[in-house]
Amino acid sequence: MVDTMNGTIEVRWHGRGGQGAKSASAVLAEVLFGEGKYVQSFPEYGAERQGAPIRAYNRVSNRPIRRRCGVQNPDIVVVVDPTMVESANPSEGCADDAIYLVNTPEDAGSLRRRLGLADSARVLAVDATRITIEELGQNRPNAPILGALSRVFSDVPAETFADHFTKKMKSLSPKALEANRRAILRGREEATLA
Amino acid sequence: MGHSAERDEADTNRRVEMTSGNLAFAEAMRQINPDVVAAYPITPSTEIPMRFAEYVANGDVDTRYVAVESEHSAITACVGASVAGGRVMTASSANGVALMHEIFPIAASFRAPIVFGLVNRSLGAPVNIHCDHSDSMPERDSGWVQIYCEDAQEVYDTVMLSVRLAEHPDVLTPVFVCQDGFITSHCYEPVEFLQDESVRQFVGTREPRYPLLDVDNPVSYGSFTMSEHYFEIKRNQIEGLNNVSRVYRELSDEYVALSGREYPMIDRYMTDDADYVVVIMSSATGVVKDVVDDLRREGVRAGCLRVRMYRPFPSGEVREALSGKKCVAVLDRSASPGGVAPLAAEIKSALYMSPDRVPVFDYIFGLGGRDFFPDDARRVFQDLMDMRYEDGARYIGLLEEDD
């Protein structure tokens, strides 16, 4: 879906403090770094409290990245918390053909109508909360979100995300690791596109 | 600044990892394995002592880590350990740096070669955790070397160079290695590290000239000196700073051979044939360089000059790079209320002796972490192209009454 051949891809994450949007942004950077890309991952630091809205960013490029300002015009927007679809104004600064990945039980078609996006926008919806409650017994939406992101960075297989996650989280029990792996792969499979 | 991706995959020295400015500094400390670290953590430099304390606790280093009750005590312990003959490092930010202020000139006067991770953060009040240079700039006359880094890779490499620079017998001066709080300290990006053994060889061990613990050759530090000798001691100190540029060049050549990465005292980007040049420091430079590329495509001869070494100030190099330009803008990330901002003052001073008078426009930007975007840099270049000179500094990105 995206191509880093022609310039830098910019990602903006919307989440809530404690949900792991910052870590997800770091994992995305690590995976794409492992695929040979130049990457940045940085959160917007504000008051650090659980549940407060936070933003995090990525830049991905085939060339060294020089600019270090906040992302104003993201190519990809990830909404980690379903309650932020309206409150976070996810389409702020986006071009018409931006890609949206949203954690929501809603299907992608009705979500795109609700967001009032242009025809050229692409919307991926995944019920990451439900997947992780089923697989991990907890609402930790990062793993399925990352799995769904592997469809956006289409040259990176979901397995790469899963392998990286497993390597990074090696302090978890084998059972928890396996559950996370399933959550990542399910995120990729179950995401709907409109 | 050659980047790793172009380098030979087979190079066994190659270890590229995702890290941040803070953690790159801590990794450099692990590899250097200093004798003493005394620190009192403060945002945004907290991760440096935090990560390093883990290395100490895990036995990865044999450093004596001194946990103290304030920044004033931290730097005081560093000075004591340094004059005793140890290799000493610490880190701080903002009001922590300000609390150390009393001790900085003492460290410099004792010729204590401390290497200090200064993670730039605005000085309160109001309390603000984000970046500007209002913490390091008040220390510019303290007698320390000040080097400002653009990214995490440069932070790492600069720590290595700074250990050698600080301890060089012709310099013997402490060094601030500055990086922008959060923007650099907390950005997660790839950094190429040297092998531990290469670091050990490059930094060697400290050979102190007059260690306090050498009981066979007793010396005294902190003694009383009236007007008959104080001036001479200060003059000696100034000579140490005057030797920095020569010694730095030698070390830089040695480091390029080891790492493939080179960091001149000033970083000239497309300045040779430029009509208009923006002068800036630290992490905001990348935005200016990107805008220079855009303007070049539009046929504008734009350039960017980054000042990396602020103390000692490389006036000769700056003059050579900026003489003959149509006009120059200087962007300061701190103010000198009631006077000319620190970088602009140095640039104007350096250009005073150039044969032609280059107009210098001053700007203040980014106080308290106010972001600096490509459109901001473009507006500055537009002012230069339109020759819209103003007396006094203009502000970038400041909210005005109707915003």
C-alpha cells in the first residue's frame, strides 16, 4: 500500500497514555529498520498520565532522515483507541489519499463514511481490542494493530512483525508469546479494508 | 557524515542498533567505563544515569557510581574524583545545570577533564520539560568546551572524541556534550556503535598530570590566590581553550579513520556558492537542510551553516564560510533578554573583521520546545531574499494576539 522508494513515509499514532502507542511506534520502527529502512520513532511528550490522549510519530525512508520536527502531514494515521476516532481529529493535516488504521469493532466502510473521508483515502478497520481480549485476556491492542500494519507496509510479511515481537518480548512466558503471535497474525487476517 | 547503510556489510566493526540520544550516551559511557560517575537524574537526561546505574549494578562496568542528594553535590563529587586522577562523567539538564553553576568554573580552573552529557531543556519558570538552549548558554563563560549535536549518532561519536579532547595535556578542560531534550534524547533511531575493544583502544586510560592522590608529588587544589596570580591562572585556562581547535582536528582525523564519520567544528551545507545562509545549531538543522534542497531545486542559492562547537567559538571558520554572502540569518534557541542572543552575537562578532559587511538577521525560535517546521525555515529564507532586515531579533512561530 505504501512505497518508501519516493521519499519519506510519515505515520501519526493516536492513543491514550498507558495503552502502548509509543511502544507500538518503536516496534514499527525496529521492524522496518530490520528491513533495511531508515527510521525515526518519537512520541509527543506532554503531561504523562494514564488515559490522557497522546500522539507518537514515525518516519520511514530509504534515505537518511534529517528533519526532526513533529509530523504535520501524515501519510498513515493509526488510531489505537476506538474512543478517539472523533476526539483526536485523525484526518488533521492529511492528504486525501492518506491511509487510516483504526482499532474499532465497526466495519471499514461505515467508519470511512463516519470520518467523511475523500474517495482516495483507504481505511483499515480491525477489532484489536476484541482480538487481544480473546487471545491474551487483556485489552492490549498493539499486537493486532502491528499485524494490520503489515498490510500497509506491504513488502513486510506479518511473520516478520511476529518474529520481531517474539524476540523483543522474550521475557514473556512461551504461552504469552504464542498468544501475542496469534494476535498479530489475526490482526493482519481480520482487518477489513474500504 | 557518512552513514552506515552505505558501508560494507562485511565490516566486522559494524553494529547498528535502534536507540535514542540518551541511550547512545549511556552506551558510550559503558564502553568508556569511567572511574567515577556522580549524578542526580533530571528530565530529560534521566535515562543516562538510569541506564548507566544498571550497567554498574549488573557489573558491566567497574565504575564507582555515587548517588548524591543534589546536582550541586553531583558536580562537586565529579570535580573531586577528577582532580584525584579519575576519568569522570555525568549528565544533567535545565535547573539541574543551573544548580551546578557555581562549580563549573571551579572544574574548569582545576583543569578537571569531566565529560558531561547536557541534555538541553528550558530553564524555569514557567516549569517546562522541553528543549531550548537556555540551560547551557548561561554556562558559555564557565571555561568549558561546548559541543552541540544534531542527532543520536553524533552524540555517541562526540562522547568518544570529548574524552580524548578533555584529557589532552594541551587542553585539560571539561566538555559539555549537548543534545536537544526529547527531540534527540528520546527519538528512537538507528545508531552505529564501535566495538568495545575499538573504544578501549581509542580512549585509552587517563594519565593525570597532577593527581591529588599522588602522595609522592603532593599538589594542592582550591587554594587561595590574590591578585598577584589569579590573572595568570585564568590566562593558562584560556590557552587550554585556544588549543582546542588544533587538538580537535587531530582527534577528528583519528576518529574518521576508526569510524568513517567526521564532524567538523562547523557543518557547512551548500554554503560555498550560497547567496543566503541560515545559521543554526543542534536538532533543528535537518529542517533547514531539507528546505535548502527545496530552494536549490527552485534555483535559489540557499545554504545552511550549523555551528557544532560553540566553545571555543570557531570564528575564523565561520568568517570564511559566511564572508561575501548577500545576507545571513542566525537562529537562536535561547535569548539574552535585553541583548543579542548568544549565537547571533558570536556570528556578528566573527563577521566584524570580514572585508565586506554581511547583513545579519537575528531570530529567536523554539523556546520551551516550540516546534520548528520547514515552513518556518522557508519564511526565514524569504526574508533574506526580500532583504527584509529588522533591527533586533524576530520571533519564529510565536502566537500573536489574534492566534
